[in-house]
Amino acid sequence: MSSFILNQRVISTDERPGMVLLEFIRGVACLSGTKEACREGECGACTVLVGAKQADGSVAYKACASCLLPIGDVDGCHIVTVEGLIGEPLTLVQRLIVENNASQCGFCTPGIVLSLTGFCLGSPALSYEDAVDALDGNICRCTGYVSIRNAARALCERLSGVDTDPAERFEALVDAGVVPEYFRAIPDQLAQLRTEPRPAGENAVLVAGGTDLFVQRPEQLLESELCFLSDRCDLNYVRAEGEALRVGGAVTIEDFRRSAPVQKHFPGVAHDLLRHSSTLLRNKATLTGNIVNASPIGDAAIILLALDARLVIENRGGGKREVPLSKFFLGYKKTDLACGELISEIVIPLLPAGARYHFEKVSNRATLDIAAVNTALRLATGPDGAITGIDLAAGGVGPTPLLIGGLEAFYGRKPDAETADAIAKAAEAAAKPIDDIRGSAAYKKLLLGQLVRVHFAAPAAAGEAV
């Protein structure tokens, strides 16, 4: 049984854990404000807020795509649809949408309202840039984005005096009319909500976010026994220890991106993951899910390959083994993961002095799109400026995420245009792309070479080792 609060109503349901929340909201709860459209997390019409209990008793809200979110993964949470924001007067976000003429047909408006409300509840700085990022998964076909951005800008101006400390912010947002009064009682109501742990059988499908699984196999997962990695609170951490960053297997991409250790040690990665997917998906997708999916073009896998990441793999009995990510991919969609095993931790070495990182991706859209080719570089140089280490990863150019081998031959050379050109040609020679919908093999090889040259021309990100 799944138990959660839907707006102001306590729900206990025997529906299968694999039923996506969108179907429950519309088909069972009969709330029509949450719209059904793409069913792939690409349009934002089905956006809801998911409020999860925190260790200190508070509730943290995130905007998520309900079309890819199984109800078993919201056990013990507060789900907010646009009906949960209805009242007199309108909420602040709704009023500003109206005042800035930021709605036309209205189909996408509920999702936009919920994404901006989620921004108010969760953005660290309540900046306009964060507000625009919060809308990166909401597509509008008719209004025009200028008026929507104007509403977002007006919202930031109205909230300019709100305390950004999470403990103080929630009360201030209720007082400001961003969320209704009943939100004050939700933490206590969630604390009293009875949830039952689900024992995982040997054949249970592990869901580590599910943003790809529920696009590919929704019907199969509806009938399957599921085990949710989000239940593993012990695997939800990001911390710097010694010379490495340690990331628990349950950490979402957005929590990873926003974490203080990543912002400090890998600001470039934090920025690049904005291109991985929209906020609605990053709020549920996990790094481990992106790795285990074993896509030859996965952004996170390419970045982590270049950073020489290692995986800690845990079996059902609690035993652990460590595998370099470069050894994890065995073939197309095949990994070094036995039945019953999961990735419990990702270990990312910190950049040493004289090293820098850079990522490039070419796709049709800035977000919400799979790359034609993506590539990441970690380059280390000595005091004399000569290359002492180089890790170059590329996606879309072979059956697995590719770590280019043989680059030790370039150690001792200066990373100038001549060296960059030689490394680009070595990468092209190592690549084995195929013709597909994203381009011909010849185009992908050419693209990879050009992106490698861009790596060497790009400056290091602020805050990274140089």
C-alpha cells in the first residue's frame, strides 16, 4: 500500500507501486489540472510538487514530472497539483502570471505555476537565473516565453526581501501568499502518516530515479515488483573526504549539482549538468541511474569517465567491491553488474593542482535532448606547462561510453594548437560511430575532432584547479 498526502487529502491506495502519479491524479483522484501530453518528461504539462520529509522534520519541495514518477516512490510525501494552490486570493505566482499576460490557451500554465512555486520553495538564492532554470522543462506552444520570463522576473523582485534561510523562508512564503496556509500543517501531518516498508524480493526491479525506465517500459514496470533506491537514506550524501568526492548511490543529479562540495571542487560540472536534462528530471534522475542505463551517450557517464571515477558496488548481503568506471561498460547496454548488485557509491578524485576539466555537447536543444556527440576532458599540466595527464571521454561514437586510450604518448608536450589537433585526430581514429538519426558516422567523427579542439581552447572554470 502507498500512503501520501495529495494536496490536503490523505491517500492510502492499493494501486500498484509502478502506476505513474499522472495516471493516479487524473484517473483515480479525478484531478484534471495536471495535464497529459508527452509522457516522456519533456513538456512540463504534468508538473507536480513533491514534498519529502527531511531529517529535521521540515519538508523539502521539488517540481517533478508526474508522468515518469511511480506512486511507490512518493510514499510518505506531500504531492501538490495546481488544485492544491487554488483559493482566494490567487497565489503570488498565479497573480503575476495574470498580470504579465503569461498564459494563453492555459494547457501549460498549471505546470509553469508549479515549477515557479517549486523555485520559490527551493532555490538557494531566489535569483532570476534560477527562476529561468526552473522553467527549463516547461514548454509553451502559444504564449511566448518573454511574458513568462517577465512573470518570473517580477516574482524575483517581489521576493527580494525574503530570507533565503530554509527555516525562515517557508513561513515567509506562506505569509507572502506563494503557497496556501494549509502548507504550515503538512510537516506534522506527514510525521503522522503511516507508511509500510516494502521488502524487496530477488526479482525486484531497482528504480534509481526511473526517468528513463518509465519512458522505455512503463507497462512492464506497472506489473513488476519494484525497489526504490530513494528509500536508502544511507546512500543520500555528497561529501569530500581526503582527495576524493564520495557520492551516495541515491543522490539525484540536481542535489549533486547543487551540493556545496561540487560547487566548490567542480563548478564546471555543476554548470554542465544543466544540459543533462530539465529541472523536472534532474530532481528525480540519479547519477547511478544514468550510469547503469549504459547509454553510449549518457552525459553524466561521459563526465565521470573523464574524471576517472570509481564505483563501489554492493551485493544483497552487504558485500562491496570497487570497479573503475572505465571497466564497468562491457558492451552495448551491458555492464559489470551482477543480479542483486547496485552502485552504492561513486568516488570522484579531486582535481590536483595543475589540472582542469571541460565538457562539450552538441544537441538540437540546449536541454531535454540527447547529444549527437558529447565529450569531456581532464587535463593535467606540470609547472613548465607540459602535459602530465590526460583523460578524454566521448559519447555517441561507439557502443559504450568511450575513454580514449593511448594518450600517454602526448605527455611532455605543451597543450598548444598543434597538440590539440593531434589528440583530436587520435580521438577520431579511436571512434567507431554508426549512422543513425543523430547523424552519419562521418559527421560524428568530424564533430568529435572539433569538440576536442574546443577543449584545449576553453579556459578553466572558476574555482577549479589550475
